[in-house]
Amino acid sequence: MRIVTSANTKSASVSFRVANTTSLAHNNRENTHGNPDIDPSRIKDNVTYIRENIEDVYQREFTEAVAEYNKKQKRSDRKIDDYFKKILNDSKTHHQREIVVAIGKKDDGIDWNYKKEILEEYAKDFQKENPNLKVYNSVLHMDEANPHLHINYVPVYESNKGLKKRVGHDKAIQQQGYEDFTEWQAEQRETLESLMRGYDLRREHVGSHEYRPVAEYKAIKDEIKELENTRDTLGSEIKERTERLNTLQKLPKLKAVNVEVENRPNRLNQNEVIVEKKDFERLQKLARSAKAHSIKSEYYEQYATKASDGINTLKTQNQKLLMKNYELESRVTSAEKKANKWEKKFKELSTSVKEFVQDIFNFLPDFIEQNLHYFIKSFEKKIRDIEQDERKAVRKTRSRSNELEL
């Protein structure tokens, strides 16, 4: 690394973008038509670090895993003929990724050789620092408005089930030790920033991209995750209880149903009718069903009433707790004021006592001086005990307030 020191350190932004699509024809300057930003006279200054066919990468990385997977398959339709084509046809998985890296911007006054050396160091170390991201094309462009780097790679990770080696960006990054893409991207920017310092360049943070170190990203990520879990848990519980109550309140009331049954009068008893056995059994079944629905309906109505009453009770209790909390907060404030007042009085009294004792010491014999000194010490201890009791009362009140808040 070339170390440059200067009294006037310059600032430069870091641009680090990741894309799912790419144009190798553009990256490798196989096609320059329609791109007015390219200066043909400077194409010779471009630097190619790696240039390999992506299908060769797939062949090298996945042939063994695919063969092992196919060997275990009893059904031919589950075997993989060509993993590269399989991933190309998979709408959920991107077969490769490309990052575009730049230092500074057009006409920022920073030496292009510095930018080139920084990007070159980053490009040469990228594969070593990211073993799961198999680079197949890496080129530095020096023929446009600002030097920038294109790195194309295939993200590879290992799996415990099925195909032992697969394509997947997030899992590939996680297996390198990062929690997610955000953390990995933050570390890449930190790496570039570290390289910039070797050339007396300070990273400039522009727009909404506020810089935070990787450790802080982790802490923030954990905090956000915890808050999201709490929010989801509370939201699910509220939704479940609300839906249950709404369902109970919307249960239909039992209505009378007319059932037509053929019958004929009983000649021996005018108060009775004769029905067929099958009709009688049907009536019995309907009666049992109606009874069961009636009992169930009464239970649900009672449950809904209790649930509604329970919600109202909780609301009332919550309101009381809020009032109690407000009262305790007021008491805490009052106790703190009282404690501060005692502390101020103690300091004033202590100062007065010391002045008084000093005057007495100037006139009294040694034995009287010792007795007065003991008396004053005892008096000061009593004052400290009073102050300590007040502070304990404040802490106890504040602790009670916090418990109610929880």
C-alpha cells in the first residue's frame, strides 16, 4: 500500500452497489456502442483481474454435488441434468451478482492513481475475503467519468439436506460469518474506508447513508429484531382476542323451524296423532340437535359476555394503574425535591458547624476541644442518617413506580 500524508486531507465518498443483473459485454468492452461516457482513447488503461466463463464456474463448483445428489434419487424426474440451466430457469434464485465500486466522483480533484490503487487492492483481496462468492469476472474501468470496479460472482453455500452445494446470496454471506446482507455491505465499505486512509483520504458520508461500524449494526439489528418480535406477539394476541370476540358476538340466534310431518288422527284418542316411525326418528334427531345448539349458543353468549366484561375490567384496571403511576411519579418528584433540599441544608449546616467549631477550637482547652469534636461528629452523623433515610424513601418510591409501569 502506498502511504500518503498531507496537511490537507481530502474527503471522498464510497459508492458500493450490488445488482442481480449484469452486462459482461459492457464490462469487458466487447460492445461500446451507445455509451457516450466511454472514452475510446482510454480503453487501454482498463485492467482485467479475472475473466472466466460462468458456466465453467458452475461446472467446477457443483458437478460433484450434483452427481452425489442424482445418485440418491430413485425417480429420474428429480435428477438434475444441468444445474446452471436449472438456476437460470428458477425465478426465485439469481444465478450471479455484480458489485460496482467507486471512490469519489467526477471532477472531485482526487488523483486518479490513488483511486486506481485503492480499487485494485480491494479487487485483489475480494476473493480471499469472500470465499463463498466465486468471482468469474473482475475489471477496473479507467475510461469513463470516474474510475470504478465491476466484480461478478456466483454466491455458493453448503446445505445439509438434498443438494449439498447450492447457489444463494444471503446464505452464502451468512456462512462467511455475517448476520445478513446489510452487515456484509457495511463491512465492505469499512474495508474501502481503511484502504482510503492509506492514501490520506477521509470517507465522506453523503445523503442518508449514515456510517455505523459493523458492531453497531449488529446491536441495532438485534434491538430492531427484539422490538419487532414484541410488536408481532402483541399484535397477534390482540388480533386473536378481537377476532374471537367478534365471532362470538356474530353467532346467529336460534330461530324456530317449521318441520312438516305427515300424520293422521288417532281414532281412539282425539288428542293424539299417528306418524310414521321414520318421521318420528327424524323428529327426535332434530330435537336433540336443537337442544345441543341451544346449549352451545347459551355457552357462547355467556363466554362473549364474560370476554367483553373482562376487556372492560382490564381497561378499568389499566386506567387505575395509570393514575397510580402518575401519583407515584408525583411522589417521587416531591421526594427528590425534599432530598435535594435536605442535602442543601446539610451542606449549609456542615459549613456553619465547621466554622463554629473552628472558632471554639481557638479558645477552648484541648480536652474541651476533643469533646466538642466528638459532639460535632455525632451531630453530622445524625444529619447523614436523616439524608440517607430520605434517599431510601425516594428509591423505594421510584422502584414501586417502575414495577407498576411494567
